[in-house]
Amino acid sequence: MKKASSPKKFLFGKRNYRILFISFLIISSGFILMAGGGSQDPNYFNEEIFNFRRIRISPTLILIGFGVAIYSILTKKNSAK
């Protein structure tokens, strides 16, 4: 005998997935800002690798993105009205 299957439900609500997608965008923008600054010539050291954008802004964006992702996971999904 087969049991009547209940409809499949998502683990999170629509709002949670939107916030999670926004956090992925924030994290990826942090990694994009961190890219570059290298030198093609191994005998030349490029000081651009230590600029403010790569040392301060990028890691801050990445940490903010992870915080937003944790927030999206821990919030309750909206109940259907």
C-alpha cells in the first residue's frame, strides 16, 4: 500500500532565498575586488597588492556577506497568510 504523499516543501521561504542570493553577490563582489595586483615580471614587485581596496574593503565585504548568509539561514520563513 502506498501512503498519500504530502506536497514537497522548501526548507526556507522566498525571503530567505532572496537574502541568501544577496549574500552570495556580496561575497563574490568582495573576491572580485581582491583580484589582481600581481606582476608578470618576477623581478618586479608591484606595491598595488597592498592597497586599501585589497587589504580592507574586500575582506570586510566578504565577512559582511557571510554575516548576511547566516542571518538568512537563521531567520524564520514568513508564514502564509
